[in-house]
Amino acid sequence: MNESNFDLVVIGTGPAGQKGAICAAKLRKRVAVIDRTFMLGGVCVHTGTIPSKSVREAIFQLTGMAVKALHGSDCRETRDISLQELSFRVSAIVKRETDVIRAQLKRNGIAIFQGTAEFADSHTLEVQGEEEKVTLHGDKILIACGTRTARPAGIPFDGKRILDTDQIFALAELPRELIVVGAGVVGLEYASFLAALGVEVTLIDQRPVILDFVDREICDTLEYHLRQLGTVFRLGEKVTRVGIDPRRDRVFAELESGKKILADGLVYAVGRQANGDQLRLEAAGLAPDPRGKVSVDKFYQTAVPDVYAAGDVIGFPALASTSMEQGRLASCHMFGLTSTAMSDLFPYGIYTIPEISMVGQTEEKLTAAKVPYELGVARYAELAKSMMLGDETGMLKLLFDRNTLKLLGVHALGQRATEIIHIGQAVMSYGGTIEYFRDTVFNYPTLAEAYKVAALDGLNKL
């Protein structure tokens, strides 16, 4: 058994682990990272963010959706696209991203240990590799081990027709009909991808509405587009049993209401389990909650002073973008570097087809808080750039205070929504008003000019 001493040992190499490790290395600290074999980059690179967004882009390229929309064609009239073709493209991007991360860690002098980690005490980790066990001592420990798909005991996952979201490419071929259980962010993303490929998707969720934290008008528009692609929504419905009907050789989902949905396959996309329950945290004087999450303070410090945690393992907001910043800030705090706390003003990106992005307040929250707001809207149909992109159905909505004109929220749906949202985020971060958009010159033609159109629309209402 080998033993090594480090200033910082990081468990996990996803966004939080990477940035925490690199930040410490820049401070001239001796750093080690631990991750499972073939999982460098974490779930983000291998089964989550990068693969799912790569699939989305591949669908646009392979089906020519934008071109078909531009010429008024039905985008479901596509040539046959195989899952293997999509999988090949994803694998190439995952390999490249993994190589980039490995090179970045090595360039910063960070030691990489492959295996599974468990605490021996609050400063010592035992790493079980494929051939040997290594003991690592860290003056500081950063837990950034992420999450895994939730797999309830009552769901008979077989890896072929009843799948979790990590197994989507295990389908031998694109099914004609598919059930997706769970209309959260991940469920909606995969449902929209498959619907865009011509699969008849039934989306089931026990909640009465989708994405209850997102602007209702945006959600209603997304739901409309997915229905146009043939998606059937079963909201407010609880799944009581899942299985395979041997007589018909089809997958079924029985609902509490008595309905029975049949399809060629089923993807279970309800929740994720944090991996904190796999680290033997009790040896470090900590305990995960029932969902495997680790509790931290505003500095990402746990109840044990030298042990920090960041990323999905600490729960909300569980975004790759926020996890990166959490990891960096945790490293700054543990080594005494002054830093500003992460702003609550971070953008959400939901990569459905069409994509959604938002930052700041929603109409529903402003109404509940009795804030006198007004809104301005720009429809993509008004923009020359959107016509070039083949997307005339998107929109940008600005919410602002009627009295001060201060920008309160930005909501976007359509092509490149997740890109243009940062313009609104920047203005909100310094407390700007929508007059900024009225008075600023934007490149033409761009989607960014939607901000000027929306601002003028809002100001005309006063």
C-alpha cells in the first residue's frame, strides 16, 4: 500500500473538482485528484452535460432541422438517423474533452489517481484502484463526487428497453414509441431530442406542470412545440408499475389513474442520487442526508473544518456552470485567498428543442411579491437573423420595474437562447435599466438585437 501527502486531495474530476484543483495548483499547492477509471471529467463529460448537448447538436446537423424550418418543411420528415450514428459523434467529443481535461490537470502539476475513494479519517483517503490500494493524506479535502441516476427498486431496469438516462444509447435502435417518466430538465431534454427524430414520446410526471421554476409563458410555448412534434403529456399522473407485457412484448407503465401506457421502450428520468453515501463519510465525522448530499456553509465548508464540498453533491443548483465556481471558491477559502461569494444571479440553460434560458425573476414571483413590473417582448419572427437560422418561433422577454426601469428578469426561448442570456445577466449584475438596450448599438443582423426590440416594446407600454 502506497501513501502520499498533499495540500489538497479532491474527490471527483467533474466541473467542481477540476476548478477547485486547478485553483489550488495556481496557488502553488500540491494537489491530487481522484476519480473512477474512465470517468475523468465526471458525469458532466461522460453521461451528462457534454453527451446530451452533443446529441442535441448532432440532431440539428444530421436532420437539417433549421433548413427544413426555413423552407417550411416538416422537420419530422428526416432520413433515418441511427442511435449508433449519434453515439459515434458523442464518443468522439467525450474523448476529446477527456483528453483536454487530462492535459490541463497534468499541465498544472496535479497528480491523478484512478479508483474509488473512501475516508479513513478526516485527512486520509483510501483509493482502491484496479490493482492496488493507495492511501492519500490531504491537509484539505474537497468532496466533488457528483451524483448518479436514481434507480428505485420497483423499476425493473434491464439496460435494453427499460433504461435510466445514462443508458439511452443502449437502445438497439430508435423506438417507434417511447415512454419518458419524469418531466424535469433531463427528461424534457431527452424527450425533445427523441421527438425531433420522429419518435412518438409519452411524457409522464406526477407534477401538474413542467418546470415550475421557469416563466409560465416560456413553458407553455415549449409544451406547444413538443406537442407539435408529437409528444403526449401525461401530467399530474403517478406511475405505479412498470414492466414488459409478455403477450405483446411491449413495455408498459401503469398509472395511478388506471391508465396503461404501452411503448417499445421506457426511460426513467426522475431525480438523481448524490454520491456522498459512497465515501464512508462517518470516518471523517460527517454524514450524508438520505439523498447522499453533503451539507456546507456559504464557503462550501462542511462541519469538519478541513473538509469542503462543492458541485452536485451539495444539491441546488447542481449546474455545471455553478459547480465550476463553487469549486474555485472552496479552494480560495481553504487556502485563505480573499474572494467574492458567488452571485445568486446565475443563468439557467435548458437544452430542449427549442432551448430555454433564464436569469433573474419570473412574472409569477414578481406578482407574488407585489412588485410593479412591466414586460417587453421580442419575437424571433421580427428578427432578420432568426429567419436566417430557420427559427421564427423563439422569443425574448424582459421584465423590469415600472418606476425605476431596473431590469429584473430575462427569459429566452429558441435558437441560441443560452448564449444571448448573458447579455441580460451582465446588465442585471450592475443593476442596469432597460434603457441600456434602447441606447446601445447592436450588431445587425444578430439575435442580440432582440434586446433592443424587447426594450422598446416595454418602454412603449409606459
